[in-house]
Amino acid sequence: MKKYVGIELIKYPKLASKPTGGWPLDGSIISTDAGNGTIKAFVSENGVMRSVNFPHLRVRSTGVNTIASFDGVSLLGATYMIWQDVRYIVGEGALKIAEYNPEVFQDSSDRYGSEHHISMVILSMALLGINPKNKLTLIVPAPPGLLNAGLKAKIISSFMTGEYGGNDGKWSIQVDEEPRITYEIGKVVVLPEGIGSYSAFRWDQAGTVVPVIGADGHDVLGGWAQVIDLGYGTADSIKIVGGDLSPESLMQSTDEQGGLKFKVVRPILDEIKSRTSSKSITAPHIELWMREWIQSGFPGDFSVRIGQSSVNIGAAFYRLMEEYANWVDRDIIIPALNKGANSIIQAGGGWVICDLQISRKYKGKVEIVSPMNYKHTQPVRLWDMNAVGQLNFAAATIRQHRT
Amino acid sequence: MARRKKSRSPNGQGLFPAISVTFDLSDPDEFRAFEMAQQLATPHGRRKHAIISFLLAIYDLQIQTGQEFNADTMSAQFITERLLSMSSTQLPSSPVQLIAIRNDSRTSMEETAKNLLNSIGNVF
């Protein structure tokens, strides 16, 4: 696989056995998950899955030659794309070298099917090295509470319009100094977020049903499973009873301010802005530091440089982590359990900071279903569950309708 | 030395947020009420819960009937009759099993898979 600066690319080991009749996924179905924080895309071809993951932001870049490449690695530490004749810096390095404020397009249902959303999805396909000769099917998830018929139609028609408005689903992009590629989208499948996470447990990459046995010896998805997807922007709580979706509950299942951005990132940003003279620090900066803080093992001392100051935000992150876990428990888990949920299905990166506290509280009492506990989901990270599961769901659907 | 004044509601209007009840055990009605209180005494705190539930029920009854209650209109028989008359059906004289309960109602993993696929449809 090629490498790009500030872009995470992963090739997974085979996660399933080849089913009778051959692999259902041939590399033409792209599972995307353009969250408020990062964009992810997964593709599976003959049982081998690959993924790309990078921040859901782009920054306009001045001039054509400001970023020189050397041996495939940008001297300035970033990857760029040319999208509709505009050059943008993308990836983790974008925040560090950008002159302009980052474009993020968060916290609005309008972002689904927007030009920004489309650019990120097409970029993810190019970074994954998707073969442009294939006519592609895109899986695009949206928060279930926002996913009414209008939004679904908007997402589909926006992607299918194509860059010249010819309704041909064709979009072109250039990454770094590589040749310009044109992709053709043949179909867009819009799914409510959470279906993917449930599917990541229920099936493997071959679309084969996998048992998910809990501490009581029963399949944990057989009763009332509450999928709790804690994202960067939203928190979704979806009721699935014996595999049946509850359409009524879908519309009330999204808390638009229940994600890490509102519960952790914003309070820290406000605090920093009120106590320093910094005007250039934005939510994406805090998000980047939060990820670094998590990767460092949640240290109490975690200092960042803001202008001429060194600011220790470790204790604040820790305190907000505990408060977030309490909020998730009080406002999402307890109400679901009171209504009758048998198991809580973890999904989304928000669980990274509240899993310990919540799993400890419910140990031996309620099944908190974590990908870490099952062989077929173990290699999948919490924030990738939805996108991976969407592929599993596609594989199972294709196998069900094979003639 | 200044003596603390005993807190007391003016004219016994029930403004103090605590009540103490002494049962007259020579009165047959109060004796039965006392027996009920004893039954509700365990675990600790259940009597308070029962009294609050009872008062809430009276409050709701007052709202629904539009009739203001006072100590003169209250009697156990009156409350029992009113509560029963609000039920749409008469209580059965002997217990009848109207609801069947199955302890293990979990769906098999194959069924859950089929149900989810069917609920989304053949979208690929």
C-alpha cells in the first residue's frame, strides 16, 4: 500500500473463512463513515480488508508549488488534494502548517451530501487505491435521528449528480503529484448509523453469522440489544430486538450534542480561550490533542504549547472523561435498561474514554458488549465498528440474495 | 440561656414536611391499618413509599373527579369504591392467567440475522 503523510492506512489479516460460493465482496463496495471528527472508508476484496482514516477537515492551500514532494513524502508534512480546481491540505498535518482556518463542516445535518462530504469520500477512495475501472457502490451512514426520507434522498442525489451535474455519479480528484483519477458511483446505500456496529458483531467479512455469546451462555444479540454509538459529534442509542429494528425509536435515537465535541472538546476550548490570548486554537486542535492524550494512556500531566505558553490540559481531560462516562450512564444506559434492554452494544470512539468506568459498574449485572471480547471483532477498533459492520451487512445481504 | 423554640406549623396547617402517626390499637379500623403498616415495614423505608403512593393516588383521584377531598369526606370505603369504579372492568373474583410469560424469549442468532436483513431489504 502507498503511504501518505498524516493519513492512516491499514491492511487487515483475513478475518473470515471463504464461504461456499466465493467471497461476496469484490472491492466494488466502499463502506464510508464520515463522522464529525474523522472520515473512514473500508473496502474488502476476496476476504482482505483495507481501511483509511484521517481528520474530517481540509485547509485551502495558497499557490500551486507551496508543497514540494520528495520521494513521495511531503517536505512540509502533509498530503494535499486538488478537488474541483482548488488545492487543499488534508490529513493530520493540515492543522500544523495551514495558513487558513480549517474547513470542518460539523454539527449540521446539511453536511450530509454536501460538497465537503463528497470531497472527503472521494479522497478516501483515492487514498485507498480503489480501482477506477469498477462502477462503485457507496455505503453512507447518517445519524438515525436525522435520517428522514428527505435527507436520505438528498445524500443519494448529491453523490449521483457528479461533478458536472450530469447525474452520472462521476467525480475526479488528484492526490499529491499522482495522476488525476475519475471514479464512477453506480449506487449509494444510506444506512442509519448503528446498523453497522450491530452487524460487525452479527456477521463476519464473509457474511457468515457468528455467535456472540455472553457471560450467561446466550447470544447477546438475541434479546433487546441497545446499540450505543458514541461519536465525536452525536450520541446514538438504537434499539434492536431480536434483530428487528424499531422504526419508532430511530427518530428519537440521536442526541445531536451527545458526542465528545460537546462534552469534552468544547469545555476545554472555552477554558483555554478564556484564560489565554490565543485566537487561533480551534476545536480540531483540541480534538487532535485529545487523541494524542488517549494514545499516551490518559496521563494526568499533558502539556501543549499555545503561543508562548505551555498549557497542561491532562487533568481537565481526565475530569471531563469521568463526567462523560457519568452522563452516558445516566442519560443513555440507565433509561435503556429501565425500558428493558438486555445488553449494551459498544460502538464509537467515545467508548474509549468511558468503557472502563461503565464496564466496571455493570460487571456481572448487565452485558456490556465490547469488540475486544470476541475473536471476529477484536482487530476492529471501536470507532471503526460502524464502517466495518456495514461491509459485513453488505456481504450478508449479497449472500442472502444469491441465486 | 436561650431556649430553642419548637418548630410548629401555625394552626396545624401541615406545613412541616414530616408526619408522625400513632395508631389507636383499641380501634378495630386503626388496628387493621397498623397491621398493614407492619406488613409494609420491611424492608426499611417501604412505609414512607406506601404513604406517599397513597397520597398521590388521592391527589390524582381529586384531579380526575374534580371533587375536592377533606377529612370529612374521606373514608376507606369511599376511597376503595372510587378506585374500583375507575377500573374499566371488575376485578376477577379468582386469579385468571391472562398473560403468558415465557422466561427464555431470546431469538436465535440465525433469526436475528434474518430479521435485520429483512428489515433493511435487498439494498445492494
